[in-house]
Amino acid sequence: MLERGQQYSTQAVDSIKNRYREHVGFCAFMIDKNKIEERLEMDDGKTLTPEIVEQIKTADLENGCETVCGMISDFFEYIRTETEETVA
């Protein structure tokens, strides 16, 4: 996506980076806010180990990143032209 943005302008690249950071940051915030470690229990009533909780959070964040990249790709032209309009 950044290479595609570089074909237009540095503003387009910055806009893509900012959108990515904004949305991935929100995903990370929501993952933390969900407190999955408090909501999940094993069948025997025990809680999950911190390592397993971290693996779940990492997988959720990776999925979020992929989703954000897909959204940015789908709305690339809008993001690019929005940047041009703001600069003009």
C-alpha cells in the first residue's frame, strides 16, 4: 500500500500510515479493554495462563491488522484524494 501511495505523493503515504496507526491502535485498545483473561475460563474453572492469553491477544491483533490493511486497500482512492483535498 505504501508503494502504491508513493506513486502519488508523500502526503498520500503519510495519510495511509496515519490511518493504519489510528485503526490498529484502536484494535489494540479494544483488545486490552476486553480483558479476555477475565472472561475466559477452562472447563475445570481454572483461568488461562498468561502465555495463552498473550497468544490470543496477539492473534486478535494480527487479525485486526489484516482487516485494517484490507479496509485501507478498499478505500485507497478515498484516502489518497482526501489527503490531496486537505493539502490544497
